Amino acid sequence: MMQSSSRPAFSRSPSRMGAPAYAPAMAAGEPPRRGGSDNPGIAVITRTKTQTKRPSLYRVLLLNDDYTPMEFVVHVLERFFNKGREEANVIMMHVHQNGVGECGVFTYEVAETKVTQVMDFARKHQHPLQCVMEKK
């Protein structure tokens, strides 16, 4: 025979009464937190997607003048822009004939560094060679 009991088969312990199993732990006296919903204990998780943007590119240009020797310009192109002798001669002739020529395309920091290096090198050797950069 079965004994009848006035207690239900499942009962909650007093410490967990009223708090759902998924509720976050709260410090004593702390109001319940809302996670973006009207139901306590439910959190809304948002995932941000990072979008990377390619850096802006800048053209480094040499400007023609009537005083800087052609061989010096070729040397600058070889030294600071890693051009071979033939390619450096082509760029140098383009600068000589058209007044301006492109040495390369770089990110801002690299272009700025190259312009500074060329200008300092030209001044050190007492040449008025001008090197500038422009946004591509």
C-alpha cells in the first residue's frame, strides 16, 4: 500500500523560492538588472562587426629644377625608392621632360618619411631637388 503524503513530490528550497534558475546572481539589496528586455534575468547580446578600411594612399612626386644633376636624381630613385638603374633613368627623364614624375605610391606615414629623406639628402648635397606627396 502507498502512503499518502500532504507534501508535494517536488518542492523548492526556501533559498531558491521566487528566483528563476536562469536569474543572475545578485548582491544583497541590489535591484534586479535588466538586459535590454522587460524580463529580469534575460540578457540581450549584441555582436559588433569590425570593418577595416584600407589606408589612403599617397603618390610621392619629384619636381624638375634646372640645377639638380640628372645622375643625382637617378641616385635618389635607386637609394630611397628601390628602383633599378633602368627604371630610375626612365623616371628621371620623365621628370626632366614633363616637370614632375611619380616615384611610388605609399601609405601616408611611408610617403611622408620618403619625402623627408629625399629633401634632407638633397639639402645635404646642396641640391634644390623638390619632393612632394599628394593623395591618390
